[in-house]
Amino acid sequence: MSDPTAISDLRQFLALLEQRRELHRIAVEVDPALELAAITDRVCKGAGGRRALLFQRVLGHRTPVATNLFGSFRRAAWALGVERLETAVQRLEQGLKFVPGEDAGTRLQHLLQKPRFVPNLKVGCLCHEITMPCPDLSLLPALRSWPGDGGRYLNLPQVFTRHPEGGSANCGMYRLQILGPQRAAVHWREASDAAHHCRAWHARGLPMPVSIALGGHPTLLFAATFPLPPGCDEAAFAALLHGRPVAMTSSLTSDLQVPQGAEFVIEGLVYPGERVEEGPFGNHTGFYQPSVRVPLLRVSSISHRADPILATTIVGPPPMENCYLGKVAERLLLCLLRIDHPEILDINMPVEGIFHGVTLISVKANTCGKTLLHGLWEKGPLQLARLLVITTDGDTRDPATFFWRTLNRCDPRHDLLMRNGRVGIDATAAPQGLQVLQPDEHISEVLRQRWSEYGFD
């Protein structure tokens, strides 16, 4: 496997990484409680060449564990089936140009409905090769990553749900805490599509079917993390980025479709009124998220490939694997933002802001920053950002200089906005009567000619 465009599942992706010397195999036995996560954390922060890891022997389990799969810009691009991220960005940009719609969400929805992005439905797929006679989540080598975690977690699941009235399924990434052989806590945000679907099922007095895929097509795994507008199909979005349709297959207990190349498929029901305690959970903010009440998933079926591999990720202080996925999402989000707000030139979501928390925005001259801030807060992928900073004079790629110039030129009395607990800084107004510092051109030339005389290299 030498071509990322041909990748369609986790095993092919691992083969590509190994061929390109981006995969490190760990043959000694490793404990899934803390030890495996600690090794991954150290590698994410620079040890071992920041390579992807395959733990071949996991204490108490037969299943190997793969981590840090997307922990570099190169590997993140390969996961999308391209050599360079720009190729996937261009596919999105070009596709959006030729579809109707007044806003980015409508255009993207129309684009993803084109036949060439519709998933290929397969039968008799490997993800259902083996079905557990009695489903048991404890057989999966789920990790406890931090000492204060409330239990063992599956951190890289693709969770499939659908509205009871039909329509496109949603594929979201929501963490799962294992509570028992057939019980798991599913942590989705109340504003998520999955939560919306769940409320609709429960309003009818019905349990909601849920299918969870572990592994499978790397591009679909990324699509599950991307903040798509409502009504957009993640499998179709993955096909757009990758350049070819995603192969899917039916679940065993519902009509939900899952990736045909998934390593594990977990199926079950979320019943009305059933919620359980989940957490605490060590998060990428550097703190534990406190325990909360979340929906309970009652597992009815677990199927898997022969000799499956569990792909997971470690969540914690940056830099971590999710930093690269976040920067990929940033470049794709820019395509959508420019449709709704053509005055935007570039954005940067610093990893220290955990991506969606802080966004630096450079805009065209004469842009009204306050109008743009209100527009971004009204709808779209940045409406929940805790801090938005807008300027006509700053390179978003250089956050230190960006903040130096914007924070020292804005007047909090006029340029600081707050809305529903969110903060915006409008640094588009140029200071009046101030002279910009510029070095003397003659002295600069003198220094250039005499630099070695001063005793410098």
C-alpha cells in the first residue's frame, strides 16, 4: 500500500504508514490503564519521532491498539487520501463554486447530494465477519488515560444516529465510557445532531437505535469530527475530500449504515429517561471535565473483523494528535466561511485555544469588524467560539505578532464586544495620529556592511 488515494480502511492506512516509516510497533506488553496513554502522550510531544504507534500486546486483551495515527500534517493528509492537504481543500473550493445556494451550508448540502458522493452499499462485509455470541464491551482494550478518569474510554468512535422520520444519518465523534459488558455512557453535546435525534425518538416514546464503528475509512473518521452544517452527510463529505465514495454496509440490528471496513461495530439502543453518571474525564484543556449525567447505551450486538485492531486517541494538553486534525478542519472551514463572509482573508485557530475556542481572523480593508462579529455569532461554525479577534493588519499565521498588534491598537471602550458570554475584539480601526515605527534606511545599510566588524557571525 503505497498510494494514499487507494486507502479505504485502517489496515491499509497502517500499511502505508509502515511503508513510509511513520509507524512504530511496540512488541512488549503494555498496560491499557495509564501506561499506554503515557507512552502515546510522550511521543505526541516529541519522543520517538512523533510516529504513529501500534501496541501489539495489550495486557489482558488479544486486540492490538493503534494511537497517534494522525499526529503529523503528512499523516493527516494521507488519511484524507491525498499527498498534500491543499488537494482536499481545492476539491471543496472547486465543488462549492458550481452549486446553488445563498449560504455555505445550503451549497455544501446540495454538493454532497450529487451521485458521485453517495456511499457504496456493500453486503457480507468484513466488519461483521465475527459476531460475539454474548456482546461484551470489556473484551475491547479501551483505555484509562489519566489517573482521575472515571473509567475506561473509547475516544475515537464514529457514532451513527438518524432522526425517526428518516433523512441522512449523522456520524459524530462522541466519547464512550464503558460501564459494563453491555452498558456504555455516550457523551454528546445537547446541541449536537445526535442529541437532536435522541430527543425526537424519545418524544415518540421510542428507544433510539445507535451504531458505533471503530476503525474503518480514515477520511470518514475525520469527517465525524468536522462541524458540518445541519443536513450534511458525513460519508458524502468524506467522499468529496477523498475523491471516491465510501463503502458502507448495513448494521445487524437497524437500518443504520456503518463503514464496511470497520474493525468493530457496536450496536444498541438508548431508551427514554435512561441516563447515567459519566466522568470525570481528562480533557485537552489540561483539566478534568466533572462527572455529568449522559444517555445510557444498552448494547445488543458487537461484531468485528478477524484479528481486529482498536484505533483510539489520547486526549490531553497540546500538542496532541487532535491538534493536526484541528488544523486540517481549520483550512476546510475557511472555504465555508469565505462564502458567507467574503471579507475574510484567513483564519487561525491556535491549538492553545482548543481550536473552536479561539479564532484569529484577518479581513479586507474597510471591513466593519463589529458587523462581522455579529454575523459570525449569529450562525455558522464559529458561533460558539469563546474569543474572536478581527483585524485588517495582522498575519494570523503568527499569533504572537498578531496579538501584539491587535491588543495594542484596540480601545476596549469601543472595540470589545460581548454576547452570551462570548468575547469579540474588533481591531479593524486604525489608530489615529500614530506614526508607525520604521528603522532608518541609512543605518540599516551601515549595519549590513559592518556587521562582521562588530564581532558577530
